[in-house]
Amino acid sequence: MPAHLWVIDDDRTVRFVLVQALRDAGHKVAAFEDAREALAALADGELPDLVFTDVRMPGLDGLSFLDQLKARHPDLPVVVMSAYTDVASTAGAFRGGAHEFLSKPFDLDEAVALIERALPPVNAAPAADEPASTGDELIGDTPAMRELFRAIGRLAQAPLSVLITGETGTGKELVARALHRESPRARGPYLALNTAAIPAELLESELFGHEAGAFTGANKRHVGRFEQAHGGTLFLDEIGDMPANLQTRLLRVLAEGEFYRVGGRELIKVDVRVIAATHQDLEAKVRDGGFRADLLHRLDVVRLRLPPLRERKADVPALAGRFLAQAGDELDAPAKRFDAAALERLLKHDWPGNVRELENLCWRLAVLAPGDTITPRDLAKALARDEAPGPPAWQQALASEVRTRLDRGETGLHAPLRDAFDQALLETALEHTGGHRQNAAEVLGLGRNTVTRKLGARPRRGKSKRSP
């Protein structure tokens, strides 16, 4: 259905292109280069069906315009657009009542499609497939990170439990901090606890507290993290390592908001938002009996996946620049910079330690690199420290597979893993030789009969009908 739309943007090119796209889609469009002009039109009695507005504009900015617009017409859908967004402004837009957030440059077809989702009779929830942008501490401009930032902007206002997944070193606690900082609980406490770093016998007391005399050495009452976080947020890192008995206690707190201190009889009631994180496959742990399914359901109301750095290498230059700048500030020295060749080398690295590895590298270079410009030679020396001791990537992958299977409680691992290794080795060699078994045997240093036996009845490859 044709709609009456407003486009407010001080950039003439953006305004022209978006207006044309909306008109081509059959809509009536009015354009303004100043938000104050739009408010004047509103005062004259004009009322659009939907508004597109930029954030950074001279005079009245987009978020202030959004506040005034929503004060007069709270049900009017507004799409906020910006090329310079962060977690705070993204969250601010949604907190101010924005229906959707578009990060410039955006797809014009998607902008047109937003209209159908925003206007009656479709009362759709805000769409979740448009990327957001970079944050105050979290940095990234890749699609995966933009999506993450948009999710933070939305979830910050919702009193829901969140499960953050991702490899070690990806910055899961930064996501938790952003969710707290942009939430209504921001004035309340934020506490973080790594459940894998505390011995199991002490973790219960650390979480729930204890009364004096509850156990040997308990000379006075101890207030646990849940009580300390009342009215705020508690971040539980490495939740997959929590012992089974504590999983049961945590489940009750999430369900009822109450618990007893260790050795106590007083029922403690708390209001705490729990954000959990893990690098493990919790579904696999549930199947193997190592994690409670009902606890996973309580924690996993919304799941956020933080991508490893190797999946967003385009963010490496910005991250490296931020870390070098931070190092310069801490060292009270001018910030160093990577030259073009060194940046190219950074982009080729796979970053098994993720963002944490890059941060440590930048700090090391800030101290040890002799000049203000970091060269590939400086970088090679710093990376050699991380790369030399470690096994090859294929060995790391094999070790990871063994750990995963051991965590599941599997036994007798040698035979199936050996057979899988042999099969991959043989098939790759055959691909290399075009299916020629004799040549494959030679490059592998095996006898042809051994290759044939290991492959079993595997069909021969190649055009020849004769066995080579």
C-alpha cells in the first residue's frame, strides 16, 4: 500500500537517492534537510505514516528530533539512519522508540522493505536482520559485528537472560558490560565472576554467601555475588564449568529470585539480571549429562554469538589502531602505527588467540618496537614469540577434537580417530594424483597394497579402465 513518508537528512545525495527509491516503490515522499523544518511541518498539521531520519545533523540532531516526535506521536514509526554509530547511540535510538536502525551505507531495497514491516496492518516486532555499527569498547564494522551491536541495542532494554557464546579471547565480557551499561540497570552494580577460576568447594559461597560458622574458616558472614549485584547485573563467565550441584541452586535463583546463604536460614530475595558466557557446546554437555537442560533453557532466553577474529579480519586494522592508541596513553608516549606492509601481515594471521592475542601483540610492540612506525620486521619478531612454540594448526584441530570427545565422556578414541586420519590422508593424496593409487602410495611412502587395503572397496578414480 502507498504510504506518506518523510526523509530527513542533511546530506543531499543520500536524501535524493532514498527519496527516489521510495517514490519508485509507489510512495509519497517529503524531504527535509533540517529536523526543525520537519517539526514545523508537523506543527502545521502534517503527519506522515513513517519517518526516516539521520542522526548527525546541524541544529537539531536525529535523536533529539526522535524524542520530540515520539512525545507528540508515540505510535509513529521512525527509522534512524547513521554512518557514525556506536553501541550507545544505537541503544539510544531504540530506547527513544525507533522502530528500526539503518547503518549507512544501506541497501535501498531493504529500506523499502522496512516500510511494509513497520506500517499497519503488520504490527511486526523490530526487524533483526539489519546490521548495526561499532561500539565504545567493542570494535567492528563487519556484518557479524554490526548484527551483534544491533542486538545489544535491542536487548539492553529487555530484562532477559542472555547467553554469550564464542571462543576464548573474543571479548564476551565486553558484550556483557555493554548490555549492562545501556540498560535501565546501568546505575546498579555490575559484577563478573569466572566460574572456572574458582575452586568448586568455594564457588557456592562466592555466589550465594555464607553465614558465620557455616564451615571451617567461616569466621564471619560473607555476602555473595548475587546479593552484591541486587538491582544490577551479574556476569557468569565459563558457565559450562559450573558443578552440577550449583547448577541446581542457580536454576532456583533464576526461576524464583531467592536463595539461602550457605549455612543460613534466612530466605534472601534478589533482583539480578544474569548474563552468562561460555566457549563450550552446552547442548553437547546436556546430551552427555554434564549440564542441566532446564538451566540451559533459563540462561539461553537470547543467545549472542561473538565471532572469532579470523571471521572478521577486516576489523583488525581498527582494533590494532585502538590498542596502540591505548598503549600510548598508558605509557604517556605518542601512539605508534603499523605501516601498510605490517598491516597486510596482520590481515594474513589467523589469530588463534582472537582479539586478546591482537591486544597483547600491540602492547608488546608499543614497548619493544624501536620506531614510531611498526614494520613487518618488528611484527615478525613479536609474532614469532606466539607462533614458534605452538603446534601446527592441524594438530591444534586434532587436539580440540580429542578434548571435545573426552568432555562428552567418550572412550576408545584411538581407533576411530586413527581411521579418520588415514582416510583423510589417503583421499587427499588420491585427489593430488588424480586417482592414481600407485602414485598416491609413493607420495605417502606406503605400499600400493596398503593403500588398497585401507581404502577397501572405494571406487577407483580416473578415466582408465585398467588398474594402474
